[in-house]
Amino acid sequence: MEGSLSASSMQEPASSPPEKQQSSASGHGGLDSEEGSGLEEIGFNWGEYLEETGASAAPHTSFKHVEISLQSNFQPGMKLEVANKNNPDTYWVATVITTCGQLLLLRYCGYGEDRRADFWCDVVIADLHPVGWCTQNNKALMPPDAIKEKYTDWTEFLIRDLTGSRTAPANLLEG
């Protein structure tokens, strides 16, 4: 009995449904599962669906978060001025550590390699500005309280820290 079972299972591929054989022969196969047919592997085509149903696609403006995510030109290492979380109406320079769509992971300058105070902010709603904005707009540039005593001359520190660095372009920080 066992011999006949293995013989029939060896013949099974030849007796498989025609759509499986066709999908393999047409080059769409290779990933066939026993449960599905080769027709599922072709994929869904939104253009064809919209045409067949007479529907229209949602406008791209409905997905601003995706556009910002795809078009974000912020780069790690860029510097910008950001509202100081603990001191209202003051700002400090921060470095972009990493980006995730419209979110930026920032570290205030002066923390060095210390990641404990890193924070995420949303480009769309955060109070972010290019380096130099505070000076142009008479806003106070003040280090966070946690590192205030670290340097005696913050102006000198900023000059050294900002020399040769890339500032985030103003057009990335508008609106």
C-alpha cells in the first residue's frame, strides 16, 4: 500500500490544475502555494481597477504626510535652531541625528555624544528655524538648563561647533 501512495504522489504534479501549470509556463510561477492559484501572483493594478470601475483616485494633497516623508531633505548632521523645551521663548541649536519621514531625532548642541536628552519632533508642527534665525528675529539663544554650566563661553562654543557644519535650509523649515 505504501508503495502505491508514493507512486501517486510522484504523479501529482502532472495532474495539478491547469492554472498552476500555465502560471509556471508563463513565467509568473515559482512561488505557487498549494492553496492559491497562479492568478493571485500577478498583483493588483490600481490603474486598471480605477478604469474598470469608473472610480477616481484620491488627490495627492490628501496625503501630505507621505509627501513630506518622501521629500524630506533633512540629513543627519544638519544644524537648526529649535524652541527650548524647558525655557519658553528661548531657542538653542540642535543637530539632526536621524530622520524618519517628517520626524527628526534632534540633540541639542553641547551634549556631545550623550543620547539621553535626544528628542523627536515633527517638522510640520515644531518650532524649527535655520541657524541665524534667532539673531535676525531678536530671539534668545540659550542652552538647556541641564548643560548650562558645561561651558563658560557659549558663544565661543557655538562658533567652534557651527564652523564647517551644514545648516538646515530655510525652505525645509517653512510652513
